[in-house]
Amino acid sequence: MSLTDNMPDNKGYFGEYGGQILPPEMQAIMNEIDGAYEEIRQTKEFQQELAELYAKYVGRPSPIFHAKRLTEHAGGAQIYLKREDLNHTGAHKINHCLGEALLAKYMGKTKVLAETGAGQHGVALASACALVGIPCEIHMGEIDIAKEHPNVVKMKILGCKLVPVTRGTKTLKDAVDSAFDEYLLDPVNFFYAIGSVVGPHPFPKMVRDFQSIIGTEARQQFQQQTGTLPNKVMACVGGGSNAMGIFTAFLDDADVELVGVEPAGKGLDTPDHAATMTFGTKGAIHGFECLTLQDEKGEPLPVYSIASGLDYPGVGPQHCHLKDIARVRYEAIDDQECLDAFMTLSRTEGIIPALESAHAVAYAMKQAKSLSADQTILVNLSGRGDKDADFVAEKLGL
């Protein structure tokens, strides 16, 4: 049986993770969304509209690029990049944002709400909502607003209402809390477009399904280019949408090792990291069960990453299950390794990656050294670094 069969189950669980940790009235609304999703996504009209937008609006399929100079610099295995950074809006986020915005339109919703960390989800959703003609409201932590100024400007230009979040750590976790509070004011007419494979059922399933186009393309493209499948597939993991997007197509290929790369921040021996898969324990956050970084009372800990999009104390429930069954290995990369990879890819290949994606590039470079030149590593380059360029330049004194 395929690892994707019956995942999640009808209650939204991947093994022991997922579900709907919500009041009964909210469970009913989530089940209504699930029913509408399963019905609408099967229609020819929805499928054709989404496929046409992927091709003519997003620019899919995104190519696979053999990073020869990066490979030469790292030594060892051949490194390939799945170029999600070339998508319209600059990252993989547009894949599920189009799906969610279209679903909201088909359901007759009057406003789409979301959180954003690095701003890529916010820009993608604002773009998708402008395209389909639905008002959009994005909640973003004050710290991330200051850090990701280019994306903040884009969201405003695209016409969304941007809500600064000043509570708590003023980062992604608090942006989720704030956006969900707004959603609860009118869940019948509002649609919460969650930005990753997290949240209550059906969102981990929905976002995975929309993102799975990455892996479907990559598996076919890699075979066409090389005649075989990659030895390893790597992607960064915060909530985990880009990783699930590329991993899904390879789950049944036992010879392909899958590696999720999370943020070690200032070091795993410090409290300043967001290494949920490394140190997390089972708990509930934002309406679902997953591994979380939490205190003795079960409250989410403040977490940190140089990459705003990875700065989250939980993780997608399917990732937790895949770790439990040892199908995916999870590793951590610290800020300095991330910055080194950011600069190395920029200067060897002329590709400026998002800081999130640079975590996966860093681990690929590290792993490549221990492998032979006939081995291959495919990295999901989930986003481009326009949003991070000023921040990195200031940090490195460029």
C-alpha cells in the first residue's frame, strides 16, 4: 500500500498527529470546508481553471537546474535545484494560494484571511485574491514587517489589508493567533487560507495536495534529465509545505532518501532555534496535534530563526508521522551555515535564494562532500531571496 493512501484518515490524522482540536461549532465549519474541497476539486471546471493558472499565471512547470559550479564548490555529489523561486511571486506559496483563493471563490466567501512570516505567503495570497476578486487580509508580526520590507510593500500594492501583530514575540506564531481571532468573528463568510501544511483538518491535506505539483513535476523532470531518480531529495521545513510538496511524489521510492532541514538558529545548544523535529514533543497548537517546542505547561515556546518563514514552534502533522515511521530524516542548519549557503549559491550560480531555502542548500552542500560524484541530490529551492537581500547585506556589512 502506498504511503499516501488513506493519509489523513477521515478525522484528519496522520498516524497520531493532526485532527481538529477545536470547539464543536468550529469542527462543523472545518468539516464543511473539507466537504466543499473534496467536491469542488473533483470538478472539471475547477481542475481546468487551476491548471491554466498554474501554466499561464504562475509559469509552471518550474525547471530543474543542474548547479554545476555549486557542485564543484561543494565537492562530491551532483546538486540539482527545483526552481520554485522562478514562480510568479517568487516562491512555492503561490501553488496553494491559488488553490485556496479559487476554493474560497467557488464557496462564495466574502473575505480571505491569512498569516505570513517571511511575507511570501502574504504576497502570493494577495496576488491570488486580486486575481479572483476577493478581499484579502494578512496578519504579520511587527518584527517580520521590519525584516521583510520588500514583501510588505508588495502586499500593500496588491491591495490587501495588512494587520501588524504586536502581541507576544511579534512573529509568525502570533500572526497565526491574530488571524485566527479575526476569522472566528465570521467563520461562515470568511475563509482562512492557512499558509502551510499545518492547522486543523482539512488544511494539512489541502495544502499538501496543492503543493504536490512540485514533486509530480520534479520526479518526471529528473528522470527525463538524468535517466534515473535522485539519491536524495532535500527541502527546508518550518511548517513544511514546500517539503511535503516535493516529498509526496517520492514517498514510495524506497531508494530515494528524503531529508527535511529545519532551523538550528543560533545553535541547538541555545534556546534560540526552531528545531521542532529535533526537540519537539507531542502537543496541540493552532487546532491540531503535532510535535511542538513547548514548556512544562504545554504552552508554545518562543522560537527563533534567521528565516522568518521557518520561525514556528510546531510543524505539519504528516511530517511528524513520516519521522515516526523513519521515512524522512530531519536535520538542522544554523544561521551561519544558512548565510554561507546564501552567499555561496549567489556567487557560484547567480541565484539568490530565500533564507528559508538556503537552509536546504546548506545541508545539501554539507552532505555532498561525503558522497561520490555519481550520486545526486535534488534540493527544492522554495523561494528567491529578493525579500532577504537588504537584511543579509546589512548583517554581513556588504
